[in-house]
Amino acid sequence: MNKKIALITGATSGIGKACALTLAKMGYDIIATGRRKDRLDQLETEMPAGVRFFPLVFDVRDRIKVLEVLGNLPSDWTKIDVLINNAGNAHGMDPIQTGDLDDWDAMMDINVKGLLYVSKAIIPGMTERKSGTIINIGSIAGKEVYPNGNVYCGSKHAVDAITKGMRIDLNPFGIKVIGIHPGMVETEFSLVRFKGDESRAESVYKGFTPLYAQDIADIVEFVVNRPSHVVLADIVILPTAQASATVVNKNL
Ligand code: NDP
Ligand code: 8X3
């Protein structure tokens, strides 16, 4: 019997990498994507024995490449059971009046349009088979708005709305659509947001225990293990020290 297949975007670090390793340990064969080939090569070495691994290097902003690569998967990789739309980042953290247009483009193009391009390529197989699970990684920033979060929050609110729309449209096909919305997770996220400023990135997670990528992967394991009649549609997961997007108790 063929094993189940999971496709995880943004599997070169953080949440995506943890999800790829967790699903592999659960017995899924893994399609892992990202722009950094060396990271995908490293991930391959960490795969448990017996797991098939298929790395794909592309930028989710490249609509032609996304559709070409995902539309021409080898025949033994086309039946994708679980899609995790995870690739994304914040770029910059500025007030709207001084925000950088390139940062805005990056966030909308990667977090929103990239998710749509990948979904466009994968959904037809799921509707044809009348099965599948799509997990979109949103954010607490898709549920609330915080100072200087403007466009990143906008992109994640879009992910939240698109997730709800997908759930409605794909419901007749028995496809599960799940939104996971984390609070502060210590990954390379802040390093990217602050453009490589390591001390600024580290300071985000100082004074409290943040979430770790594995915490999100554990939720993914739980949701994909639910029986076929159960879907955990919308999940907000926060560090215990975080009460909202802006309220973090750094004394805990
Ligand atoms: P990381 O920076 O550690 O990982 C981001 C991943 O996205 C990398 O694998 C990166 O791969 C990939 N990625 C980014 N841009 C592109 C692109 N243009 N094309 C293809 N892949 C891309 O951050 P996280 O793991 O924290 O972030 C993963 C998701 O979780 C994001 O959607 C983020 O918004 C969300 N999130 C994160 C939170 C946090 O606090 N960390 C909280 C809530 C949500 P590569 O660079 O190799 O292309
Ligand atoms: C990442 C979490 O709070 O930095 O989506 O926006 S936050």
C-alpha cells in the first residue's frame, strides 16, 4: 500500500522544518519546499529511514514555476494527502507612513499570493480524489492588529479569510481545511523581520518562554490524526506568557 504524502512549504527552517520531520516520523512521505537548497539537503539527511523525500526548490512568488513544478510531479508523488501552506515571513516592522514598498510586496506576495499559487496547483488533485487536508499557517497577527504590524497583519488576516473561504468551497469534497494561528514562536522569523539584526531578533523572545517550532508541529500531528468526521477548523496557539498579540508577561 502506498504511504500518505505531505507537502510542506517553507520546510527549510522553523515551523515548516519541524512539521516535515514530525510528519515523516508519523510515516508520511515528504515533499519539502523552500528557496535554500542546502537546507533541504540537510533536511533530507534528518529523515527517518524508509521515508521517501522529495525536495523542491522554488520561490512561492514565482507563479509560473510553482504551477509548473507542482503540476508536473512524478506520478508516484501526485497524491498529496496533506498540504501545509507554511512559507511566509514578516518583512520590516514600521509605521504605515514610513513602511517600505518592497517589504509590503514581499509580505503580500509570499504570505498571501504564494499560498494561493501552491493551493491552486494542489487542490485539483484533492477535489478529484475527494479527500485531503489543507493546513494554512496563519498567525495571531491574522486575528488581531498591533502597532507597526499593519501589512504583516493584513497578510495574515487575508490568510485567515482565505482559509475560511477554502473550507466552505472545499467542504462538498470532504477536504479538511484548518487554520493554525500561532503567537510568538522562536524561529528565524524575527531574524528575517529585522533583516538579519540578531540582537534585535533575540530580544523579541527574552524574558519569557516562547513557543518553539515543535509546539506547532505537535498541533499538526494532533489535527491530522483526528478521525475522518472531525476537523479542528481554527486554532490559536500562544505561549502561556502571551495573552494577546501585544500583551506578553515577561515576568513569568
Ligand atoms: P522561518 O523564517 O524560520 O521560516 C520561514 C520559511 O518560509 C522558511 O522555510 C523559508 O524558506 C520560507 N519562505 C520564506 N519566503 C519564501 C519564499 N519567497 N518562497 C519560498 N519559501 C519561502 O519562520 P517561521 O517558521 O516562524 O514561519 C513559518 C510560518 O509561520 C510563516 O508563515 C509565519 O508567518 C508563520 N508564523 C510565525 C510565527 C512566529 O512567531 N515565528 C507566529 C505565527 C505565524 P527559504 O528562506 O529557504 O525560502
Ligand atoms: C508572528 C507572530 O506576533 O510577531 O506571526 O505577529 S507576531
